[in-house]
Amino acid sequence: MTKFLIMVLVLLFFIVSPGVGQEVSKTGFKISSTAFENNGKIPSTYACDGTNINPPLKIENTPKEAKSLALVFDDIDAPRGSYVHWILWNIDPGVKEIKENSVPESAIQGLNDFKKNNYGGPCPPGRGHKYVFKIYALDTRLNLDSNSTKADLEKAMKSHILAQAQWTGTYKKQGGAPPKK
């Protein structure tokens, strides 16, 4: 009986789960990148020891009720639990792609943990870390200024999330080079 129960639970996990590190809402809302596979290695082009530009991101199946999108990119293996590399909000819900090295026209970039209003690529000290792009479909546009942080964004989004999805990558610095400015 115990073996049967374990087999059923394992089977349910694979049926219900869209893949480790990737979350897809019931609406099919999702985010992906052509630059790296989900749970794959992020190319150095998108890191501090490379060109330090954002990778291309594809957004699919945004709920029709969405009034805006928000994006958070953070290091989930940072010593304090999270290190924010990029936050954007008020992305037009019609946006299907965030092109490499670009910000959607209507989006506002918030303050990342580098204390800058831009993309900051992966830059882990020592061992490799996991990084997650989280996309949120919201039922409103947010009234936040560009000095807002991830905590401010999360508070403003709290009761407005229609759907969310994520795309995960890993990165380890090549040779421990210092971050590019």
C-alpha cells in the first residue's frame, strides 16, 4: 500500500508540475527565453563578466483582463535569500517579447539591489547561483515611482495578480572577474 501511495504521489507531481523552476498559470500564461533553456545555464553575454545586457524574453497567453505586466529578476541563492537584479512594471499587457538589451516602451524600471534603475546581470561570488525571471499579469497599472524597490512592487501588486509565471537559469562567473560598470 505504501509503495502504491508513493507511486501515485510521484505520478501526480509530474502531471500537475509544469517543470522544476517553471510555473505556468491555469491560463497558460508563461515566460521563456530563446537564450537559454529553463533551468539551463545563462550565457555570459547576460552576466556581469560579459556584456551585462538582458536576455530576450517571450511572454505568452497574457490574460485578457490584464491591465499591465510586472517583471522581477532575482538571484534566489543569494546569502540573504534574494538579490534583485531587475524590476519592471507597467509593461503593456500586449507586449509579447522583451528584446535583448531593451526595455518595453511603457515600462518603468525600479531600483535593483545594485541601487540602479536598470538590468544588472548575474554576478555570483564563488559558486554558481539560480536566477529567476518572474512575470506577473496584473488587473491594474501601478502608481510607483522609479525609486521603488521589489518590496514596494510586491506590496503594490498584492491583491492585483491575475496570473504569474517564471523562467529559471543558473550562472557561475568565469574566472571570478570583477563586475563591469
